[in-house]
Amino acid sequence: MKNIIRAGSLLFIAFSASFLTSCDKDDDTNPFEGLTYQQEDQMGRPAINTVFVATADKDDFNETTPSAMSGKYATKFQNQLMALNAGYTTNALGMDAATFSGALATDVLNVATSGTTTFFDGINVLTGRTLADDVISTELLLIFGGPDGSANPNLTDDNVDANDKAFSNTFPYLASPH
Amino acid sequence: MYPFNLHHLMKKPILIAAVILLFGGAFAIFYSQRPIADPADYAAFMTPNHLENAKEKLQERTLFWENKLQAAPANFVYQSKLAGLYASWFKLTGDVQQLHRSDSLLCLVHEQMPNQVGTLQSMAANAITRHAFAEAEGYMRQALALGENRFASSLMLTDVLMERGNFGDADRLMRDMASRTHFDYLIREMKMLDQEGDLPSAIKNMEKALALARSAGSEELLNWSLSNLADMYGHDGRIRKSYNTYLEALRYNPADLHSLKGIAWVAFSQDKNTAEAQRILGFLQKIHPVPDYDLLLAEIAEFEGKDSESASLRQSFTQKASNPAYGNMYKSYLCELKATDVGQSTEALAIAQQEIKERPHPMSYSLLAWASLQNGEKAAAKEILEKYVVNRTEEPNALYRAGIILLRNGERESAKEYLESALEASYELGPVATAEIRQELSKL
């Protein structure tokens, strides 16, 4: 009678990719020797990559240098924009579909080095972003709101006007998990 | 007068050398025969507190998301988070119902939002845990076709393909991957090398992965890497190194029951210290109620010549492991037990045939051949062996079974070769199998 249990036979389970993005030691200044680093993800404006990039393009988009994004993805973004809002003409920024798509496809967060920092405060547009900025509503307004922001009123507001817990005054300024 | 006698001086080094050799030799013999597992080394880990602490931490996270889900019962983000946590509960406590809870939640998420790569990967991970490899392959092929996060999907599909004996496709997938120095890639390459029987290279790969884990400083990764490496040193017969590596693994995760089980195996297979092995396993069984420990305890009882105790432990294992909630998880062990139990070999054959459908790995065919032999079909056993097992796996258990099957078919020369190869992995096979192999070999 033999009941052989290999001590290690049950441990070789599939390893999730959760370690791909782990960075436990941000003070590690000496990258491991012989290691090749590879770009795996990037995000500029909230939700834009999520909504405008097709699943099959995700890996490629995440590896594309921002300066090449517009050239490579503007057309696809425009198709997606027109699929979302077939009646799109221009938006509150006066951008037509091609201009707006080209701007969106360069998925970076612009920051003005002087003046007010905001995603959109009624006057300043995309000079950065603060935690309390209603970014999703701003994006919805630009996609669905038409030239004066009054079109498709049911689609231009996510109806979430504030975080459900106050932000902190100290770094990292986010609310604690709740 | 010379201040010293030259002749005397010439003789002295020889004498010193002789003394060193003598003591060194005695020490080497003493050292090699000295038991490896020393309870003082791991006493700190033989307490339920570590597992309790781990449970508390997991409970905190679980409650956090459960409260969220209660407030918004249809939220798929909360459902996905909880699915992952319930799967962790299963891994921590062995409570298989938690795995099914995890699956149910993932099904809900999948129904609401089909074609999500992350959900498919989680579903595949659970299916792999349930040893439902055909199901897992379906999810991973779907995820890979969708295209997002291709690297992780390719790695998981590689896992499944290897389990399903499809080494060609697994190899092709590996060749297509770009990140060849990535931890997750290295451990797959290690598995492939191990499968090919190149244990030294597999160990080198695992050591490279460990170095990455050290550089990342993640305790979870370090524990996982060390625990695996300890297993591999054991397979390589480097038992002291294996033992020390388990101890190091435990320092990074004191609730690492796998490493404690590894130490129990050192105490049993190497030291023949059955009492100590039983003490560790008894402790594990108390805090972690899974069927596995009964099987190991049965083997120890058999080694001690306590046949009726061994039989009742086997029965206890069979009863627990046959719980339908476990699905396929224990099928190969059940098959192996039933193959040699009187009156159950037909059932063993049926299980082996099922197992082939789910997991057409050379090891499953080895089991099918074994069950066929025990069922009196020695020619069929040899045919399966030659067609699906020989040169496809170097697992010691497969070599052992191959030896016996060939022997029963009258092929004494090749039988001897296989049994001798199996004997090289005597530590891994354990004292009971080793004694059986020695006995068979003595007749050849």
C-alpha cells in the first residue's frame, strides 16, 4: 500500500497577476540586476481609457507612449464617441468630433504650473485635477452635453456630487478606507 | 642542537591530518545521521495563534466589503472583491464551502458583465483550485481571446495546459511572452523545466524568482517562493537545505501550514521520527480540518506496522475526501487508495478514466495504468504506460508504478531500471514505498 503525497504537489496553483503591480518598497533605488522592465498600465484622465479603449486594444494602449496615442487611437476614439452619442456635433469647448477625439486619445492629465488647479470649475478647463473635482460629470457633459451643455440632460451628470467621506488635510489627502 | 627536531616536524602534519580526518569523518557520520527536524527550531510556529491572527486580518477585510455589499447588494465591484476574499478563506481554513461562495459570486458578476477578463481569470483560478481543469481552460481561452491583460492570461493558460498534459501549446505560449525576467514568468518556466525532469535548472529558476521576491521585499512572495523552493530541495534529496528553507519560509509567514507539513515529512521520511511527524500533523489537523493529513498519518501508521490503525485512517480520508463539495480535488488520491483496496479496483479504474478527461496529464495516465494493473489487466496497463507515460514524466511515483507494471509483465530488465531510478527519489517517495521498492529489487 502506498499513499504518496508529494510535499509540494498542491502548492503549484495558478499565481494571480496581483504581483504585477506590487511596489512595496518605493524607496528601493537599486533595481534588481538583469531585470527587464515593461510598461504595463497608464492612466491620465479618469475613465477615458476604460470607456474609449476596446478590450482587445487595452494592452497595446497601455504600452503606447502618450505622444503616439493620438496618431494611433484618434480614429478609434472618434468611432467610440459617435457610437456613444450619434448626435455629437461640438461640445462646450467648441471641439468637433475629430478634435475632441484627438485630445481624448492623448490620455494625459494636463497641469498648469500657475493659476487655479481644476478639472473644470466653470471657467478653467483641464488645468489639473483636485480630489473633489466632479470629473465624471465633466466628461459626460463634454461627450453628451452638446455645444452649450444642455443636450441629453439625463446623461450629463453622474449624480454623485461629493465623496461619501471627507478628504484628509494631510498626505495622501484621500479619505481612509471606509 | 637544533631547537627542534626536523624529523618530528615532518611527521606532525601527517599526524594532525590523520586526526582531522578521523574526527572529521566521525563528525560527518554523526552529522549525516543526526535527525534534521529539531522541534526547538519550529516550536514558535506550533501554536494556533498565527492562524488565528491571519483569520482576524482576513475577517477585517471581509467585513469591510460585506458591509459595502449589504448597502448596495448589486454592486459587482464589491461582489468581485468578496469572491477573492472567500477564495482566500478556503485557502486559509480549508472550508470548501467558502470556495463555492466565491464561485457563486463570480457567476453573478459574470452574468451581469460578461466578457470581463478579470472575472474570467478569477473563475479560472477557482476552477484550478477545484481541479476542474477543462473548465479552467475554457475560461482562459476566452480571456486570452478578449485580449486585455494578455500576459497574465497567457501565464494562467500555461498552468492549465500543463495540467492537461498539453505541453506543446504551453511551450508555444511561453515562447510568445515578452517579460522573460518577470517573477510570474520565471515560476512557469520553472514548472516546465521540472516537468521535463530538469530539476537542477528548475531549482535555479526558482532561486532567481526568490531573488526577485527578496528585492521586492514582499513577505507574501518571499514565503511562497521559499516554501516552494524547500519542496524542490527535498525532491533533489538536499534535505537539510529543504528543512532550513521551510524554517525561513515560516519566518515570513508563521501561519504557513504547508511548510509545517513539509517539516513533518522531513521528520518522517528522513529522520524516521514517526512520533514527531505525528505530533506536527496532529497539530495541523486540529487547526486546519482538511482530509490531507489522514492520508499522511495512514502512511506513517503503515510504516510503524500498525495496519488496522492505518486502514482506519485511510477510511477516514476516503470518507472526508469523497464529500461531493470537493469536486475533483482528491480524485487522484482516492483512485490510488481504491486501486489497491480489495474489491474497489473497478471503482478506481472508473475514477482514473474520469480523471483522464479532466486532466490528461502523464501522471493521470500513470494512475490509469496502475488501476488497470490492480484490476488484473496487466497487458492493458503496459500499453497505457508505453503510450502515455514513458518519457513524458520523471515523477518518482510514475517511475515506481512503471517498474511494477513492467515487472508484472515479465520485463525484469526494464523493471529493474525504473525501480532503481525511483529509488533515487527515496526521500520523496517515503519509507513505505522505499521498502517496497527495495523488496521488489531484491527479488530481481
